[in-house]
Amino acid sequence: MLRLMTLLLIGACVFGASAAEVERAESALDKRVTELTQDLRCLVCQNQSIADSQAPLAIDLKNQVREKMAKGMSDKQIVDYMVERYGDFVLYRPPVKSTTALLWFGPALLLVGGVAALVLVLRKRSRLGAEAFDPEPDDDGIRTP
């Protein structure tokens, strides 16, 4: 009876250790999936990462990433696959190149254009005399605002 109890105890320890290893491997995979999907944009929400989004497409993409990682693909291979399939838009930090130049420099160009327009309008107004801004008189000669 003592031998049976000892065998059961040893078996439980071995099974528990292998279950813990499987759980650690799965949690490491989940952590890696989460880290990679934080850098990929949800194509439906567009303001969330795939990791944060609950859209059906984002969940499918997250599952694709998990499957590719389980097959042994590197993060770079997975990102290259996603970019090939969905374009640079899927990246939260797209590379600077001719097709993404507007994404990178568009806001600065709008800001410079707005400041330039403001300066031109203010210069034009400063050249006009004060009488240009006075209200026009009515028929009876009284100026009304």
C-alpha cells in the first residue's frame, strides 16, 4: 500500500510539472502574441491595436498571429506577412518612404500652411487703414455697428 501511495505521489508530481511547463509555454506564447499585436493596427477600428480591439477581424488576425508563432515564424516574418497582405497601414509606425510620406509629413505641412495663411491675412489687414473697419453710415448719416 505504501508503494502504491508513493507511485501515485510521484506520478502526480511528474504530471503537475509537465502541466506547469505547458502552461508556461502557453503564457510565453500569449505574451509574445500580445507584444506583437500591440504594434499592429486594427483595420476596422483604426485607432486601436489588434491586441486591444474586440472587432471580429482583429480577433481573427490575433489568432493568425498566434498560429504563425506556434509554427515557429519570427516576429519579423509575421509583420512582413501582415504588411504584404494589408499594406503599411496595418503598422502603427509605418516606415518613412514615398508611399507613406503624407502620413509622416502631412500634419506639419498643414500647420505650416495655416500659419502662412494667418500671416498673409494679418499683413493684408495691417495695410488697410482704420477707416476700412468702420461701419458704413446709414441713409441719415448715422453710423451703426
